[in-house]
Amino acid sequence: SIGEQKSAVFLIRFLDSGPIVFSKERAQDIIFNKQFNNFIREASYDKVFFSGDVYGWYTLQRNIDSNNNGYPDLPGIGFGGELDEVVKTNNINLDNYKRIILLVDHPRFGGGVSMVGTNSMIVNDKNYEISVSWIGSIQYFNLPSFWGQQPFEWTNLDFLLSHELGHALGVLHANSWTCIDNSINGNCYHREYGNFYDAMGNGGGTMHYNARFKDLLGWLDQNSILTITRTGTYSIGPLESSYEVKGAKIRPIGDIETPIYMEYRRPVGFDTKLNNSEFIDNINGLFINWVQPNSYFLPFRINIASRLLDMTPDTSITKATLNPEMTFNDPGRGIIIKVKENNESSIKFDVVLKEPVCVNNPPFLEYLNYYNGEVKAGENYYVHGEISNLDSKICEMGNFKLNVEVPIDWNYNITSISEENVGYIINILPEERKFVGIDFKIPENTNDGVYPIKISIINLNGNLKTDQDIWVKVKSLKCSDGTPYNQCSISKPKYCSKDGILISNCRLCGCEKGYMCNFDGDNTCRIIKKRIIYRQLLRD
């Protein structure tokens, strides 16, 4: 991702969108002439910039929730998507662009979403290699970033563009990895978006993409990043500067990959927030990122996510760096790092490389996906995710046992797309993952309530266990008075519908004594009126 990123920006509205918040001309200025593009130029060392054209506003002839399911139905482009007609009608030549940016103006669409890198896409019978990004929160576009205010001008739209178009350029999230008693091994947890110092992460601290991402994107050439393959003392300059060497990566003994990246940051430019009291401890040390192992969900891509390692797990992630007097030790990769000294222009550190040893770790269940809303009794409930073997590479094949605890009378079935598993024992190579799915059947007679599910994964090479609790909110197949669905209530003429609503249905359920069905009306019951006949008795 080098050079000019020519982009087609579409301004999209719906019938139920609010007033137009900015003009086409202002959108052109914000995206291509303001802080977002300034950030990209600075972060890429002037190797990348965005340019292009703005089209719209276009109002789609529907509400954003066209499926009536409570979720925004975002406009599609390619393969017959509704924006294909917009492209055709307005004679927009997509051959001129590498990126499509959709600014979607609706209060119910916040944040954003994006393709990762370019993808092959057919629009109006023609194939394009292009990326598509959807940007929301448009009604708040000019407010200081909700994701973290900065000591410089930085709006919601600036952050969302910097994040979503980072995906479009080709990287995933900047995450974090915190271990209770160590910096990389043992009892650890992953936090999505957990890197506070990266626009691809939380966005609450500094903005520059981390050294791993800059390396992937081609912003650091071989003269700008050290590849450490032997024990020694090394020096790098600030990640933000024009200093020749801006980062370092370590290749462990016997490995062909570089799983550990290091960078040194200073409070300048878009990283100025390091001067804030909550972040200032980080200006004296090394940020260390671990290359996140590849995902089942992106099997054909190289590892494009990162985890910032927390060097002080007993404190907040706002103190994350390896500072002087501290030691990073990863015996599973045979890496030891110590910071010696630092100044405004560089940091010096020692790296010791040893033969890696086998370190067994508790497994990790990630990309866990399940429905958080209400589920009806009698329905299936599906959970899926990836089991990661966090044992060091030198270890043997890992054997993982999957245990599931469910409420009484609930049934479940464990499936794995990766392989057939006997007795729920799953074999996974070190630093690899496998997909697992669990299909739960909720009994029809389940009452209203919140029910616990516990998923346990045991690394049999060391008997190390990880537990995951899930709480399922169940709506019983009964109406408010306890009547089962599709049955008459004891309170005539009420009937419990298939949607769990009590309705009047005297035709089916009858009426209480003294009432009769209003057949010509709304299926309610009415009082039977007694007809009194008065007779006049005539006397002779």
C-alpha cells in the first residue's frame, strides 16, 4: 500500500435519515485536505496519500432497517448490490479508483466497517480489484473523537477514516495481550482493539500504526527496520521520526518468521498525547508487539493482526512499555530483551537469543461468536470460535479436550469444520488454531430466564484449562398468563398466539358463562342481554 490511493467517495442517505449534515464540497475537503490525510502522510513517511472524487448525496428509496430486524441494512456495491445502479446511472468509472468509501448518513449506523485489503468485485458486469469501506456516525462527524480526544484537532470522522481505511490498506486490529504473572505466557487474555497507541486499536492514546503494520504496508523498507537474528546490543530511533531505523523485529533461533516487533515512540505529531500524564511513562521504553497467529477466518492471508504485550500487567495498559530495569523473557521463543538507555533521538537495548524450549500454556478461545439477544425456547442456539494452541513452536502436537456444561435437559452437539474429532479431543499444532462450533438445543418447556453455559478447553499437555462462561436469555413459549403458544387461555376468550401475545379469539376459545362471541366484530365476547317480555293481563 504505497503511493496515491485514488478513492471514490459516495454520500449515502435513506428515507428516514435526518437533515444533510455537510455538502459534497465539504466532504471533499475533509477527506482529502484535512487531518485524516495529514495523519496518513505522517504515519507513512509521505509514502501514502488519499485523493479522489465525491459523489452524492444519493437517497436510497428505503429506510435503513429494510429487513425490519432491528439492525441497519447497509447499502451494498458489487454483485448486484443496490449501489451498482447508482454507478451505472451516474456514469461513474470505477477504473479510476483503488478505494470506495461510503459515508452512510443515518443515526442508527455508528462506527464503521471495511473490507481488509482489495478484493475482486463485479459491478455492472465488469470486474474490479478494489476495497470498500463503510463510515458511519456522520451526524457527529465534526465533534472531538468519541474514541479518545487528542491535543490536536481530531474528529470522529478523522478517527473512523484512519481506522477503517487502515483495514482497506490491508491490516486488521491492533489488539493487546495481558498476562497476569508474565508478559506473554501463562494466564493471559486478549483484548480486541486493546492497543491504546494505534489508530487500528482503541484510539484513546496515540495514533501511529505500530511497526508491524508499517512493515506489512511497505512503509518501512529494509533500511528502516532491523531484523535481529543474534545476541547483541541494538539501537533504534523514534517510530515517528525521519531517523533511519524506526523499528526492530526478532527472528528466533531456528525460526523463519519474526513474531516479535519493537518500537520507540516520542510525543510528537500524531503521537503527541504521550505527553499526557497517564501515558508519559511510555516515552522511556520499548513497545513490544507480538504478531497474532493466523485466523481460520482469514486462511489465505498472512498474519495481519497484532497484540501489544503489556510489560506491567499489574497496572493499566496505559503503562505498557519495557522500561529500564525491566526484563522481557520469552523462553518459548528463546528471547530476552533489556532496555539500556534512551534519549530524544534513540533507545538502546540488549537482545539475547537462546535455543527455544517447550512452554505449555492454557489454550485460548477467540473470535467467540454467539447471539446476545433473547432466544425462544425450542430454538437452536449456536456458538462458534477458534481454539488457539499457545504452546511454543518447539512443543509437540497439542491435544485439547472440550467440555461443555449446560442446564438440565439441554442438549448440544460439538462440530468442527477443521476435522472429525473423537471424544471431543482436538489436535492442534503449536501456534495454530482450529474452528469449533457448538449447537445447543433449548427445550420447548424452558421457562423465562437467563441460563448459564460453561465451555472448558483443557490442554492435555500440561493439564492447563481455560473456561468461558456464556449466559443465554431465554423467552419461554408461553404468554404472560402461562398459556403455552398456540393454545387457548383458561381466561376465555384469550388465545396465546405464536408470537407470545394474548389475543381475543372467541371463535376458537369460546366465552365465559353469560357472554357470547361477537362473530361479526373483533372476536371478543359480549354480555348476553336478557329479553324481558311484559304481558298485560286483561280482566274480564
